[in-house]
Amino acid sequence: MVLPLPHLYFHRFIGEESDGEKQKGMLSNDPTWIIDPI
């Protein structure tokens, strides 16, 4: 699935390298993708 970049402007991404415990406000009502590479 390919989405145009402006469509993803309000989406949030949380990855393995991002430290969610130290960053406040990571989760919101915006669509959120959690990326967990194998």
C-alpha cells in the first residue's frame, strides 16, 4: 500500500529506537504506527 506523503502528515510513528518512556505525549488521537522490526 502506498500513501501520498501529505496523507501521513498527522500520523505518528513509534519505533524500537524511540524511547517512549522519556518522551511525553507520544500517544494521541492521531493515527499511530508502532514499528517493530524483526
